[in-house]
Amino acid sequence: MKKIVRIAAVLLSLALAFGIFAGCGPRTADPETTPAQEPKKDTLKVFTLKGPTGLGMCQLMERNEKGETSNKYDFTVAASPDEITGEIIAGRFDIAAVPVNLAAVLYNKTNGGIKLAAVNTLGVLYVLENGGTVHSVEDLRGKTIGATGRGSTPEFVLNYILKANGLDPEKDVTVEYYAEHAELATRMISGDVKIGMLPEPNVTTVMTKNASVGIALNLTAEWNKLDNGGAGLTQGCVVVSREFAENYSAQLNSFLDEYKQSAEFAVSNPAETGNLAEKFGIVPAAAIAAKAIPNCNICMFTGAEAKEMVTGFLKVLFAADPKSVGGKLPDDGLFYDKY
């Protein structure tokens, strides 16, 4: 991309020098308008979430704090997507890590005001149980399940899996939603909640602090058993404002470079990332984060690969429940393709 930008700048300068543009005549190229020197924001506003999405950001947050990044970032760590959705809709952000289905909802609500730049998290959902009675999805019939992520990917994934296994989420099970992962985790540790659906690293937190709790169902494995056209469970992504993508592509691409390094660092250095996760409030305890990272499916997919993954996943969700993606499938304008 950088090579293309430099070539474009050279061609533009030559064209101006020889008066190729009709009606312009020879003039000196304006450095402020060449692609290689587009406007630059002093600080980029970035929203991320506690949990796997934030784990991929940890090294980038640390390098930003030390002044070692190509951009200057202002990070906000939120406990749930609800805390940042309003800001995103209002356009008061540059970059945000959100659930994949929420990206589709936001795209529809803002009339194309956001773009999806990368997939950063695959399946991280598990059903935990204290009691050992749940060995299949059918075993959830008649049970009460604690859960988080209402109106977001976790709710729709759970409902999809329940329905595909012959259970009506409204009649055959009782799902009680909690606003934050930490609240549900605390209730499972205390024994107040016997069955709960949580993402990593909360899964590791619960099982570490209450040895009676174990994994009953891996929802990624349950998803993969279903006839869904091969669409994988794609939970988290990075979105950017359309204005930022169109006018500050160089800064966006440098962010994606740095985020990729940060995500790779998290996967290959769980202990160090765990320390950073505790420091930045992504996960309460470094040891829990380090132990959970191998099961968090932190990743970095961009371009055509990200588009294929997300498109397949959204089609499955839309077929199951159109409101899960904002009432209609987004068109190709959702995807950022200049990286």
C-alpha cells in the first residue's frame, strides 16, 4: 500500500509539472493534497472492550503510553458494547473494537457511516455448569442459564444453537442476562448461578476460583456441528468511521500494522500480555489473562479474507434472526479494502 502511495505521488507530481490536467497549466504540487501527505490527526480516539478484544490491544496500549507508536492514541476501555454504541453512532470515534453483528447493526443505523477493517476475535463462548448435568445442548431444556451480551453476538449465537437443536429460547429455557461478564462470573463463583454462558477469560476466572464449575459446552464446537454453509463463528472485529477511512487512510493503515503486531504479541507472549491486561483493566488478574489467552482465539484478518468470514457469519445470523444484523444484510460498502 505504501509503495502504491509513493508511486501515485510521483505520477501526480509529473502530471502537474507537464500541465497534463486540462485547464490547470503547469504548477507546483501542493504537498498538503498529495496522497503521500494527506491530513493527519493529532490523536486517534479508540474504543475497545474488556476481554479478548482488549487482550489483542494490550501491547499497542503499552507502546502508545511509551510514545513508541506511529500514531498517538486515546484509548477507552468499556465493559460492554452498550457503553460505546452511542458514541459510535454519533461519530465521536475513529476506531472501535466491537462484536461482528454490532458492526452490521451500526452500518445500517448510520447509513454506511462505519467500515469494518479487520476481524480480531473468533469463537470464545462456553457454557459452564456447577453440577455436571449438562452434556449436550438438549440437556439445557428446562434449565435457567445466566448469560451476557444481550442484543449482541452472544445472545444470537446462543439462540441459533438452541433453535438448531430443537429448543425454543423463549419456552424451553430461561435465559437471565447480566450487564457485565464480571457480574455473572462472580455469581457463578459464589454458586448463586449454576449454569452460565461466558466468554474467555471469564471462563478461566470462574473455574480457577470455583473448582466445582467446569465447561459443559464449547459453543464454537456446537456451532461447527451445524449445517451453516461452513460459516465460522466470528465474534469480534475492528470498525472505523467512514470519514476517518476516507480521509486518513495512511494513519488507519499504520494502526492496522500496529494492531497486527499487538495481536500477534498477545498470542505468543501470554504472560507479558497478562501483566498488561491487568495494568489496563482489560482483565482483573494477570495470571487469569495469561492462562486464558490460548483459548481466546485472538486473530487479525483483513481484506478479502475478513470479508468472506464476516459475510458468511452474518448470513447465518440474518437467516436465524434479521434483527441480529440490524434488519438487513449490509452491502460490500461495509468493508475497508485499502489495506
